[in-house]
Amino acid sequence: MKTEIESATAVGQIAARIIIDGSDILTKVYFVRHAQPLHSFADDRTRPLTDEGFSDAEVVFDFFKNKNIDVFYSSPYKRSVDTITSTVEYFGENIIIDERLRERESGHGGNNFAALQMRWSDHAYHEDGGESIAMVQKRNIEALHSILQENKNRNVVVGTSWDGT
């Protein structure tokens, strides 16, 4: 299998052309980072969107409503699901939740500037009980490969959370 990836970051899309045994397969994957969450909400996984976030989710809907979308995946985080929900409902589809698309697990003392600097200077670094950037990249790439294998010649939307911190 050979994979060529073209990135169009302005719209958050990646078109992946997969060539298997001489057959040319084009799968388009659109990555949607979650809209504005309510930061004061204590539980990270169930943190809802703000009013601004819901308005931004409608911008996402407007972007996709005239496209042919076949399948939707998302991080298990509520803000990621909520960002693509109106689009999913419009297409009459369901969201496939993939745990591998979740945010980086932060360990003890992992949400401070010093830890952030360490993670970016050493992608293998992680605090006790947390994940390194390299660990997150590995599981995200595994998820993407699965999505590509399961959705040949389809258009896919992936709602995500992770920003690399």
C-alpha cells in the first residue's frame, strides 16, 4: 500500500490517495478541531461548547452542507462531538467515536508552562500518568490508518480535540 497525502490546512482537509495493487483509491478526510469550549467546566471529557462555540459549529455545518460526506468520526470529548453534530444530523448519519482521537492524557503536574516546554523539546517526555506527544501521535496515526482502510473512496469528517499540548 502506498499513501500520498495532500494537505489543505486552511480548510482542515487532507485528501489521501491510496494505491493498493495498482488500484487508485481516493479518500478525503476533513479534520475539524472542536469549537470554543467552556473552560470553567471542570470535567474535561464532558466540557460543553460556549455560545460562541455553537455559533462556530454552525460555520462548520455551512462548510459541509453542500459536500458529499459519507461518514463521521470523533474524539469522545463532548466539545468535539458537539462541533460536528448539526452536520451529522443534516446528513442523517451517526458519529463513530474513536477513543484513539482523544486529547493527550495529562499526568500529575502536566498542565503548566514548564511541562509544556519539556513536551515540545522532547516529544518522548511525559509526566507520571500522562502521555507524551510521541505517544499521542502514534495512536492518532493508527486511528487515521484505520479510518483510511475502512473508508476507501469515501469522504470522511473527523472531529478532533488534540492540539499537541
